[in-house]
Amino acid sequence: MLNYLREYEAEYKRLGAQGFVRAYPWPVLVVTGIGGEVQDGNLSRSGTMTAVGGDYVEECALAGRVFPVVKGRNSAPGPVTIGRCADNDLVIPEYTMSKKHCILALVDGEYRLTDLGTRNGTRVNDVMLTALRPHRLQGEERLRMGRLALVFHLPSGFGEFFQRRA
């Protein structure tokens, strides 16, 4: 299983553009860093820290990590659940993300991201999502989940990302 951008880039070079999209036909979230600050004293009963937005992005241990947006093997049908706990389809180990942070669903050929009413929220291109209201993603959006900064790539867009880097 591939985990980091450099591993996917090597696969792209090995397989070529068309082979890469055939081998990896799902969207991905790529961690770009940490944004915002965590303020002292904002720990909720659930253990989630409150992150306050900032103008900077810091490097973090997860930077360059690629998370395929796919259902778990034994998961019930439906949207992909994203959060920090193991019962999600996509687990991102970041303490400012909620246990169940958001869902990503494929509806009528479109990907829709829905924040589940989280304490730290979900942002798309610096706009805070309204809880429980789906937001359409087209690819290449900058996301913020808690203090984690990510980019959403459609399968073809992920391949194009590597083509632009070449």
C-alpha cells in the first residue's frame, strides 16, 4: 500500500498517465501541512481541541501523506466517513479532527463533502462549511479539517498533478 506522495509519484512514472488512473481509480486527500493555532483551554469533553485559523501553514509529520477516499472492505454501503477514530472508512490521526469529522459521498456523478457538525469545522477554499449541508467538490480544492490542511484530487486530477510536476 502506498502512503506518501513520493511513492505515488514513482508509481506514476512507472505506469504512465493512463495506467496510473486505471490502477488508482479513486479520489485522494493529500496532506499539505498544519494551519492555524490550537488555543489553550479549548478542550471539549470529547477530547477535541479547538483550532483557531491562522495565515500560516506549518510542516507536520503527516505532510505529503496521501489518503485514498475509499470505503473499508467490510464497511456498509454509503458515503466514506472521515475522522480520527478507527471506525471511519478513512482514518486521519490528527487530534483536532473529530471522531467522526465529515463524509464524502458520490451523488449523481459528483463528490459532495459534508461536515458532521464538528467543533473545529471543515473549510473548502477557506470557506467554512455549514454543518450537515453537502458541498460539491470538483477537484483541486484546498480543505481544512481541524488544523489539518489538505488538497482534494479526483483520480484524473491526481495523475495530472504528477504530470505538471514532471
